[in-house]
Amino acid sequence: QSVPTQPPSASGTPGQRVTISCSGSSSNIGSNTVNWYQQLPGTAPKLLMYRDIYRPSGVPDRFSGSKSGTSASLAISGLQSEDEADYYCSSWDDSLDGWVFGGGTKVTVL
Amino acid sequence: EVQLVQSGAEVKKPGESLKISCTGSGYKFSGYWIGWVRQMPGKGLEWVAIIYPDDSDNRYSPAFEGHVTISADKSISTAYLEWSSLKASDTAIYYCARQGRTVPTLRTLDFGLWGQGTLVTVSS
């Protein structure tokens, strides 16, 4: 089982586009859908994207997801100060028979 | 309002037992999978276990199986995570998280609703 890999940090100025990568394996991202979670400082995680590309109601369309092969990406366009948070990708892993989370990416708005 | 409310922070000694809870309201508790996710201090998220309250079908992460027990009492809309012998390394925030939407298989499930978290501190 290979836990998805995310860059530890990403940053941008207000209004910029930031992309976060999530690199997995054939046992997780390569054969299952990806969900993304946003964790604002000191709060519980919140579902941001599900089944690779879908946004729950209430999530701004500035957030978008994509997937190709064993990797997925989350893009934030028109970066805002309230987007400063930790972002985690997650997928079912066939070897684990359960969910794996990426290590998380801390997004900083400069 | 649909929500999950968790029990309060706990401070325990190594070797002690503990049971933390997560109570759902505003929806049919028995009809949604509900899981537990660990976050150690300053670290990322780790899936622990999940249960379907209607029939208590459950799954464990291999990393936690044998060390924790997940259970649920659908009559009071509450899920539990229990330890019989805590270790210092169990110190973490534990979140309960509910299935977000109806899915055809468990592998496509997302955690669409989260509790506020329970801080467990294990120290001698």
C-alpha cells in the first residue's frame, strides 16, 4: 500500500491560481475515486471535492479537481485569504481495504 | 440541523481504558456509515475504522485493528471508539465522520459530515 504523496506546502498571492498535486498508486488513485478535504486552522476537516471532480453544495466554483492515471490535482483559482488551510486528498486503497489520506498540503496566501 | 457532536476532551494514563462518543442528529443515524479519523499533534489525517449502525458491519485499518474497537447504538444515535489499554502514542484528536451521500459501494464513499473532534491525551 502506498500512501498518496502531496507537496507539504504551496503558496500564492490573492487572485492567483494554485494547484496541489496528489500522487498515488494503482491500488488507490489508479483504480478509485479521489476526495479532497479542507482543514482550516483549529477546525475539523470539511469535504471540498468528491468523486474526483464534484463540489458539494456551498463550495465555491473557484475550487476544481481533476485526475489522470495514478495522480489527482486540486486547483484553487482566484486565491483568497480565507483559503489558507491544509488540504488533504483521500482515496480507497484496494490493498488496505480502506481509505488512505495524503500527507496534506499547507496553502499560504502571501 | 444535521450534525455530529462528539464527547469532550479526555486526559488518561497509559494502560487505562477509554470510550469516546459521537452522536448524530437531524438524519436517520442507522442509514449512514460513520467512521473515525485520527490526527496526531501537528500531523495529517489517518482513517481508523468505520461502522454501519443499522447492522454493525464494520471495517478497521490494519494499523489500528486489535487496538481499538468501534461500535454503535442506533437506539441513541451514537457511535463509539474504545481502547482497553491506552498508550502515549494514542495522544491525538479523533474525529468522527459520516458518509456524505448515498454511494453504490463503500470504496466510493466520501466523509461529508464531520464532528468537532475529541482530544485524547495519554500521559503518565
